[in-house]
Amino acid sequence: MVLVSGRGTNLQAILDAQNAGTIQSRVALVISNKEATPALKRAETFSVPTKVITSKNRNPRDFFLELQDTVRAAKPDLIVLAGFMKILPPDFVKTFRSRIINIHPALLPNFPGLDAQAQAIAAGAKKTGCTVHIVDEGCDTGPVILQKTLDVLPNETRDHLTERLLPLEHQALIEAIQLIEQGKM
Ligand code: GRF
């Protein structure tokens, strides 16, 4: 199962890997907390079931309860947060402990939270990268599965860095899923 909020290039990487047989896992359901996202379109192209559980103008407690019920009913082996822009509440994490992974565009523990690429540039980092980690109760704090590193170019903009990081993220996410499938995580 994959949870998304927007563009969905990481979801696309998973769907492509599924199609190519690079991973054995099958995406059973894509849940988006926003309507009409490109990510939903990508899932539909692969005939993967989708569900929108809107978080907009909604009591967060109600949103997360509906999300939790939907996820529980689908009985996923793995829940991938692929650009899902919500912090899961502790109860949710506890229910699916060790079965939720997240892709983050920085070398955690550096630059957790929003806009990690801009944080890296503002800090003058010479290297950054991406991290796939198991989700715990904190924000981007769970155990690291794997990381990939990239040199930050002189005078690089946030957008340029973001663009260069994406292929690395896609590769990292697929490798992390492979490690999980092989029982190495
Ligand atoms: C990625 O940079 C990911 O690391 C972060 O959100 C972004 C999602 O991109 N968590 P996409 O929707 O997968 O294209």
C-alpha cells in the first residue's frame, strides 16, 4: 500500500519496478489525502485501486481514524509513505509498527521535516542525499534502512537539487523494498 499527497514520482518508481519484476510486492491500494493529484492518475494508469481520504477542512482525528480503518481493512504487508505530507499520529504508528517506511530527501538525521533540500542549501551542506527509514512516532526519526549521497553543486538552487535528488530517491526506495522482501530488514 502506498500513501501519497501529490506528484507521485516515487509511487511511479514502485509501479515501474512492480511491472518490470524488479520487486515482488504488488501495490494493492494507493491512498491520497488530496483529490485529483498526479499520483492518483499514475495509479489509475496501472489499474491500481485508489482511494481519496481528504484531510482538507477536516478534524485531524477523524481523518486519521478513517485512514487507519481503511489501511487496517486492506491488511497491507508494507505501507510506503511516498510524498505523504502528514505526520502519522502515535496510535497509527503503533498499530502498524515496523511496517511503515518513508522516503526523505536528505541524509537523516540532518534536515528532517519540510523542504529538506532548501534546508541543505541554506545550511551550506556540501553533501546531501536521501534516506529510506522505518517510521516511528517522531518526525523523520525512525531507524534508517538505507541512504544515498549526492554532492551539492556550487551555487545550486533548491529546485535543481530537488530534480537531481529524485532519481536517487526512486532507486533508494526500490532497493529498500527489495531488502524488506529478502527479509534483510
Ligand atoms: C520526495 O522528495 C520525497 O522524498 C518527499 O516528498 C517528495 C515526494 O515526491 N517525502 P513525489 O510525490 O514522490 O514525486
